[in-house]
Amino acid sequence: MAEIQKKVWKEYFEPLVSGAKQVDLCLAIFDVHEGDTLVIREWDKDKKTYTGRYAETIVTEVYKNKEDDSFRSQQCIDQFGFQMIKVGVGKWGTEAQ
């Protein structure tokens, strides 16, 4: 099993760590499989820096497709496709600064 580290915008971080949101749809630009450990680090897109908060969870399901959406270019969709990642509630905390 692999460990994958990804940054997540502040507005999406809290719902993931609280368990209110258990799936995330993203471009399939990284390889992820059921059972992998996903470490998400909260990212402040305005300040362009990490906040220091993180969460670690286990990927429970992955679904992939290449259907169109309005947020990405067709070229990116054709090249990578999407993956929907379902996670369980894990541990979270704040990194030492």
C-alpha cells in the first residue's frame, strides 16, 4: 500500500476531516488505490501556503471515468480523466511550525 500526500483547499479540508464529506472528485493525475493512505494537507489558496493542518485516512474506494465537466479543459479530461476517491474518517492534527 502506498502513501499519497495531496494539498486540499481550506473550504474542502474541514468537511473531509469531520466526516461530512467522504468522497472527493479530482483529476486522475496521481495513482491511488483502495487501501492506500491519503495524507491531505490544508492549503490556503489566497496566501499560497499550507496552514499546518493535516489529515490522514485510508482510501476505501476509487472510481475512474473520462466524462466532461465545466471546470477543466477537454484536453486535461482526455489526458487524465477523473477519479472519485472515497475515504474513511482518520486521524488529523497540526504540523509543528
